[in-house]
Amino acid sequence: MRRHQHTVSFSADELVRRVPPSRARELIRSALAAGLDPSSDPPRTILEAGTGHLLLMPSAGATAVGTKVLSLARDNPARGLPSIQ
């Protein structure tokens, strides 16, 4: 986990360790039942980045905001690496 002022980021492994998929599904169901409406989130942004793309996916609820950041590296599979980072 890395911190910079009020920003916290996790690796995929760290995120799964902290919030297993079954718990993540429960939390999403709960947030939706409490009124979270993903259709009202700000628009997603797709940026060209090197040989791939950077996807920014913001979301906002009544008590929290966050942004999912995903990179797509087209050339990675040929190098034995995942294309989604």
C-alpha cells in the first residue's frame, strides 16, 4: 500500500487480500440497495498512453468517492504479461 497525502493505492494482490471477492460482492449489493446509482457517476475517460490505454473510472456515493484506474498494455501478452494492469 502506498500513501500520498490523502491518496491510497493498492496492488491487485493487496486489494484481494483486504477485500476478498465474496466480500466485495456483498459490499456492492449493499451500496446499490442503499441508493448508489452507477448511472449517475461522472463519465469514464479513456486516454491513449504509449502502446496502450489508460482508463479512469470515477464513482461517487453519499459518503465516499473513488476512481478505478486501469491500464491496458496491448504488447504485454506477447511478453508473457497480462494486458490489464
